Amino acid sequence: MSGSGFCVRFASLLRKARALVGVSTAAAATSATEPSSSSAATAAAAPPSKPFSTSIPITMDGAQKTFKTRLCIIGSGPAAHTAAIYAARAELKPVLLEGWMANDIAAGGQLTTTSEVENFPGFPEGIQGLDLTDRFRAQSERFGTQILSETVTAVDFSTRPFKVVSDSTTVYSDAVIVATGAVARRLKFPGSEKFWNRGISACAVCDGAAPIFRNRPIAVLGGGDSAMEEANFLTKYGSKVYIIHRRDTFRASKIMQARALENPKIEVLWNSVVSEAYGTEKGALGGLKLKNVLSGEMTDLPVSGLFFAIGHEPATKFLNEQLELDADGYIVTKPGTTQTSVKGVFAAGDVQDKKYRQAITAAGTDPDASQPEPIFPSMPTFAAAHGRYAPAGCMAALDAEHYLQEIGAQEGQTD
């Protein structure tokens, strides 16, 4: 990491640390003014069953802080903050738990690992990933979102209100939006960390058009559909694209294999693994040392880029199987909605989208692929988006708002 990159990342973490300290100070001030009677303690431990009208300030129960709110959002990327902005503007006063180095990634998600974002609308000159996520956060706070820099460790969706727990906070909420994203799988070998974002990446669509890759040799690591797709995509920019695969056959679909194997700019290096990455005098990726797994022979492969295409892992383990997941661990939502298998719990962004995994599709997801036209024609469209995206974070917030109105009406009928 360059000195300037370290400073930017450190400044971002410092801002989050200050925000966390501010929350703790507010908690202490609030607890000092609250009644200390046993009835107040009982009320904090057993939240009311009726919907809460707003997020109630922190109460203290020993070392654990407690929030009571109508809507809790779990996540820190584009989907989470889009949901927070819409919910806050609807005066739901959401509580958002953004995590603290959750999955070893700073709050803001995968965008914080991207040096420059060039395909998000509104920034014609591009913007640093950390700067973009800081703007998401600031906009959410502007409209009244309460942000906690804590990682959710457990949830309980079997009771109402729902219970969301971190190491130091418990949030009771009438509705929950899960927008925890997915993390690209990366291999570790000498040089893999040193040249991350200096030639090594896990997203060809995000980074492939960068000047450091144009008209230069590039490598893709993997053997599935993602690897084939990314290799074909990168031929638009690189002078040559190598697919490095540890076996002698691909697991990709036949049609995706054919597209890659028939592309004259793609060469496959079978039965090979990366043993080391080395750099140039300027500190960028200069090439790879490959090992043939059958013969043990070592070869040198000069490339300016290496893209991991070995899959993503959705951040859903903390759910402890309380929501329906697909075979790959992604949250299943009902067609045309962000509704999960538990009524009142919604999902948005990469945690339920294993196809596109883009910042713009986390803020904008395809709720109904049968729609012939864009649901919101004013939304920006991209080649990968096929022009049919309604905002995922927005939709989750709207679905949550409608749900809260529904249960509010039901409560009114029973009063």
C-alpha cells in the first residue's frame, strides 16, 4: 500500500473511531438521566411488542447497550446506505450497524479495497473507493440514520420485535434489512498482498479498464463461468489474456468454455498454479511465477494484471440459518421483492445478488427480470445491468416501510 493510500485508510478508520467514541459518550449521558427503578430495567430487557415510533436512545443494561427502533439495517455498502437514506427520509429513524473490520474489510465493504471507482455515476473523473463510502455514510447521517461501528454477531428472528446483537449492543427492531454483501475469494501466495490494487484484483468489470492494464498481458485465475466471462471481458483491454487453471478441464458451462477457447486473444495455461507474484521497478505487478502441478516445472509469466475469479462468499454465517439460503449461501428473496423467508426481514445488495456484484447494482437490483422496460427509467443503466434495475437498497427500504405500515394498521385494529 502506498503512503497516500495508508493515510486515506487511516483517516477513514480514525473518523469511524471518533464516531464510535461519540456514541459511547452519548450512551453514558443518556443512562445517567434515565430512571434506575426495577421497572425501567424490566422494560429495557423486555421491549414492547407494538411497533416503535422512532429509534429510542441507548439504554444501559450492564455492559450491553440497548436500542429500540422500527428499522435496523445490517451492512455498510451501497445497498445498506441506500436503504438507510430512503428509510431516514421516510422518518423511520433507522439504526445501521456498519461493522468493525467485519470479514477483515473496513466499513464500506469491497469498495474500500478499490483504489479508484470509475463506473459509478456522478463522478466523471472517478473517485477513490474510501471517499465514495465516506460520502455514503455522511449522506445517511445527514438524514438521521444512527450508525454504530459494531459487527453483528447474532440475530434472533424467531421473536417479535427482532433481536440484532453485537459484542456490546442489542437492537430490538420491528423490521430488519440485511445488506452485508459478499467477499471475493482470494488466494494467498508471496506477493499477493503486496500487489493487491497494484495489478492484482478480484473484479475485472471494476478495474479491467484501468490504464495499467491497457494493451498489456493480463492473467485470470479460475476455471468456472466467472473466469471465462472475465477473461473474455478483459480481451477488450489487454494485449493478451491468460487463463491459469490448476486442472486440465474447466468446470465452466460448455458455452462459456467455447467462448473463451475460441477467442484468439485468450491462452489457457493448464495444470498450473501461481507460486509467486513479483513487481516492477515502479512497484506495480510485473509478472508471476507459475508451477506445473504435474511436472513441478517452474515458469515465468510476465503480466501487468492478475484477476482472481474463484467465486465470492456471502456474509451470511451470522444468520445461523434463520433465513432461507441457496446452495451457495446467498439469501433467497421472493421474486419481485426484497422479502426473505421471514416476514419483516429484507435483503439487498450482494448478499442476495450473486450475478452482478456491482456497486450500482447493490444500490440498484433487478426485482423482476420479466419486466420488459426499466422500472425506474431515470436510473443509470450499464451493459451488465441490462437496463432493468430498480434500486435494491431503495426497494428494501420501501418494502420495510410498507411492512411497518401494515403491522401498525393491524395493531390499531386490535387496540
